[in-house]
Amino acid sequence: MAFTTGIITNTGTVSSATNLAINIGNDNLSFSSNVVYHIYVWNSTVSKALVYAGSLNINANTSQLLNFNIAGNFAYEVQFLVTGTVPTDTVITVFGTDSSGNVIPYQKVLQQDLTQIAQLNP
């Protein structure tokens, strides 16, 4: 199942995200899951660029916490493809954080806020 955060605007007079925190937990007690992620940024209003991509095997009942630098970008989007025996047991959350590591409330995307998509963008 592929999901996206959608495009998250990263501008504001108070705070823009300098980092992106992705938390991936596999709540299944028996089976691992595989997660492929793509992180895109816009350095202007029209230029989308893939800046990070990777894949992880998340063992049963474990989690991975990832951090990426996205400073200076106008917007960003994170896409995921989750596969495995029980992919619905893999829970993903995404947070934009400021330079001090504080979560920016309007850049918080919880599992229920992710949108299902047909496939990852190249």
C-alpha cells in the first residue's frame, strides 16, 4: 500500500521546518514489514525534486526513527510503500521540526492523515 503526506508548505513568519522526522513502527508481533520512502522538496513553487529515497525492513514489534534535513525548501512531501504479511500493522507519522528540534504543529501528519496513492512517484 502506497501513501503520501501530500504537499506540505514549509514557509511561515514564525517557523519553517529545518528537519523532517519520520517515525515508523511495526506493531505486528510476528511478521516484519518493508517500507520504501521517497522525500521530495520544492525549492520554488514549481520545482519538485527527489532528495532522499531508501528502504527499510522493520522487524516485528520494533520501530525506526529517521531524520532528514529539509532546510530552505518551500515545501516537501513524503511518500511510502509498505509491504509485508500484514502491512496495515505498520504505523507511520511525519513531523516537521525547527532548528531546535521542536515539532511544528501544522506540519504534523499522523497515520490517519496519510492519503493512499496508486504507486510511488519516480
